[in-house]
Amino acid sequence: MSIVIVDHLVKRYGDFEAVKGISFQVDKGEVFGFLGPNGAGKSTTIKILCTLLTMTSGKALLNGFDVNREPLKVRQSIGLVFQDYSLDDRLTAEENLYFHGMLYNVPRALLKERMEQVLAMVELTERRKDLVRNFSGGMKRRLEIARGLLHHPQVLFLDEPTIGLDPQTRNAIWEHVLRLRDELGITVFMTTHYMEEAEHCDRIAIIDHGEIVALDAPKALKEDIGGDMVTVTTTNNPQLAEEIRQRYGIPVIEDGTVLRMEVEDGASFVPRLAVDFTGMITSVSVHEPTLDDVFLKTTGRAIRDELLDEKERFRQRRLGRRRGR
Ligand SMILES: Nc1ncnc2c1ncn2[C@@H]1O[C@H](COP(=O)(O)OP(=O)(O)OP(=O)(O)O)[C@@H](O)[C@H]1O
């Protein structure tokens, strides 16, 4: 059963079309990921589904409710964990949850039990009486996730849930997210830049320039590539890219300092390449396709880490300003 149905969704900001008529469905209990570079239209789409932004045209249903016509029912069906930090540092973990419960009209008789449940789920029971300002980045994120679950939403939206966290904390958050799906059967809809994170999703939609360019299970997307990926560094990338294209008739992507190409059989291709271009190649590697390669193939570009870093620096600056208030 589809719990999210998006049909020809368009969002324009003035003349600029940020989301270009996308359609997709998310099944109940699925962990669904939106993967794409900065500016692809991920946050815009998520905000429309959460009723925080109005669409220009199209239709979207969430938990059976129309996001344009039944926004309140949609809001009651969802939990949100967005990029912007939204806990109150001056309150304890428990107090943060309590106020959220009040806002969402969770009946008082239920609230205590729910708070205990979600705190246990993200392993913060012991710290529930501590001020949030003393929490680590990972603990704050876990508390935000707990808060997003307090009113038992059908769909939990996570917009870049682990941005800026170290890999170990990222993994811990993922364990929690997958447990939520397994224990509560909730649907998780998330956006991410991280390829390894997208691997945890049941299905991912790769979004670029406001369009969905691929949508399937990570394994199926990688299998679609079919062959092996060969990465080459050379003494003259543009020249060699052209010569490889002409000689073998295959697409070659110039990706920063390397050339990438997809071939049927890496083991037989690489020796040929070494002989045909003796002296021009400085290194070669062969690997099975990753989601990075899927992204590269569908968009012609890599998701750049430096863009991610830039975004994280921006976020930290903003956080710093808020803390300095
Ligand atoms: N309020 C706005 N006014 C004008 N343009 C906007 C506005 N919000 C977003 N955009 C533009 O729409 C496009 C999609 O933005 P969106 O934030 O949805 O992308 P994204 O994939 O979520 O990227 P990010 O991860 O950086 O948020 C971008 O080109 C962005 O500059």
C-alpha cells in the first residue's frame, strides 16, 4: 500500500522551476531515500509533502490525505527531523519532549509513557534529566528523532539526518532508524548526500535539477550498470578522454582529476588500455559499481564532497549565531 503518492509535482520560485513534475510512490513501512546534490530539489519536495510549502501544480497524498486540501490531517500523520537544529538547549531532554507532546496534543495520560518509549528507543533514558546543551551532536540528533516520533507518526521525514556527524554516530542513528521501521512499522522518508547512507534505504530516488533520474532498490540500481567501473588518472585527462571514447566507443566521464568509464569486463579491458596508451596513464583501478557510479552515470557528475562541506560550514555558522544569542 502506498502511503505517499506524488503525481506530477511542480514547484516554481518565480521563473525558476526547482521541481519539474516529479511522480513517485512510497510504500508503507519502507525506508525511502532522496539522493541528490545541493539544489537538486530534495528539501523543496519534502517541505511540500510536509505542508510547509505550497506546490505550483500537481498532486500529493500522504496517508491518504491531500497535502493541499487537508494539511492538518497530513501534519498529524507525520514526524519531522529537519536540517536546522530545533531543540531548546536550555531545557532538559525530557522537557523538550514534553513541550512537543503538548504542541501535538498527545493526551497527558499517554505522554509520560510515550516519552519513556521514545527515549529508550534512542538510548537516552539515562540522560533524560540532563540539559540538552551538554549533549553531543549525535545525542541531540537522536533526541530530535525521538521527538519526531512522540506523536506516533505514520511517516517520519528526515532531511539530512546525519549531516555533520562522524561515521560512527551516523551508523548508530541508522541502527535506530531501521529499528523504528521494524518495531513500529513506520515509513521513513529521508534525504541524503551520503552514498553509504543511501545504501540503507529500501529504495532510493536519485534527484537532479528537479527531476528523478533513477528510482529503485540500491542493489538493482547498481546491477543496472552491468559491467565494471574503471577509474584512470592520466597525464592529460581531456585528451585521453577523447582518445578513449574514439578508440573503444564508450562514454568517458571526466570527474575532477580522474576519468571514469563503465566497461563490460574490467580484467580484460585494463591490459588493453595500458598497452594502447603506454606512458599516458599514471594509475588504473577497477571496482564493482557503487551508488556513486550510478549517480555519475545518471547525472554525468559526482556528488561533490566539497559542496557538502561548504553546506556543513554554513550550517555550523548559523548554529553558532543562534547559540550566541
Ligand atoms: N525560497 C526560494 N527562492 C528561490 N529559489 C529557491 C528557494 N528555495 C530553494 N530555491 C532553489 O530551488 C532549488 C532546489 O532547492 P532545494 O533546497 O529543494 O534543493 P536540495 O536538493 O534540498 O538542496 P539542499 O540539500 O542544498 O537543500 C535550488 O536551486 C535552490 O536555490
